[in-house]
Amino acid sequence: MKKILMILALMGLTAGYVFADETINKDSDSMGKTITVRGILVDTSCYFEEGQKGDEHDGMDACGKNCLTSGVPAGVLVGDKVYILIFPAKAFADYVGKNVEIKGEVYGDNLIHPQKASVVDKSGKKPIKLSGFEMM
């Protein structure tokens, strides 16, 4: 598990810039700046290992939810780029495979500390409760 998390961290830190149709608002010097991204919420383990974007895959129900509940980092897939959420993954466990909008501070190229999160569907935005999960 430690090896997988280390690989995920290294992949996240070395990911290149990707232009996407989804909403990305950021400055060129974005260290600690607030950005908003829209994309698909993924569990980073199954996404990086197998390209899985949903909650149920490989014959397993709620695999993505189980991964996030066990501490695998959550990510937001925007085009071909994954933004890693620096936040307890349990807060996002019920939303794997859904379209989300995350607003928060960006560090490096793709690490986001969420300040606000919503699920986005046909009926609009529904907030994701982040209180009670804050780190430190």
C-alpha cells in the first residue's frame, strides 16, 4: 500500500499540463492561489493502475468508495489531468464517478486543498459537506 501511495504521489507531482474543455481557472503562478476545477471524482489508486473512473469496476461493487474510505487519495479528473485532493478522502467517498466542482488552493501543478465542493448534475450543484473532515 505504501508503494502504491508513493507512486501516486510521484505521478501526481510530475503530471504535465493538459488543456481540457472543463472549467479550470488558475494563474500561471498558482502556488497557493484559489482555483476552481470541474471533472469526474476518482479514487486515484484504481484510476492510475487501471484507468477506472467509476465506483463499480472489476466486478466489485463500491470499489471506489471503499478505496477512499480506506484512505486512498481522491482526485478530480479534468480531461487527461488528475488534481489530487489534499483532504481526508472519506469526505468524497460517496461521490466516486460523479461530476464535481472543487474550489480550493492549488499547490504545485495538481494538488488542491478544497475549500468548497459540489456534485454537479442536471438539476444543478449540490454541496459536499467538508466540515468535520478537516486535517490537523
